[in-house]
Amino acid sequence: MYQAAKAVLVTAGLAPDSGKTHAFTIAELEKRFVLTGLVPRDVGTAINEVTKMRAITDYAARCARPHP
């Protein structure tokens, strides 16, 4: 979803690289496209849900350590 959000911003002539995080890119997409009605709200909701799932799995994997 991050890459798709970044592609939308770049295609629209915006520079998402000013904040090189997933959260910044998703927030920009929401601010500029979802809240203005250019992208349906349910798409914004789906992107937020997938972003939450990504964070959970990424950080859970980092915290999981094999027991000796």
C-alpha cells in the first residue's frame, strides 16, 4: 500500500520524499485525496487497516526471539 500511495502522490506532482516514512506518505494521501473526496473513504479506510496490519507484523517479528 505504501508504494501505491507514493505512486499516487508522485503522479499528482507531489513529492512524498519530504517525509520518508510510511506514516507520512499515507497521511499525505489521506489529506490530499481521501479527505477531499478524490479517493473514496472506504479506500482510505482499507489503506489504514493494511498499514496497521503491516506495523503489527513487522514489529511482532522484530520482537520474537528464539529461546535458547
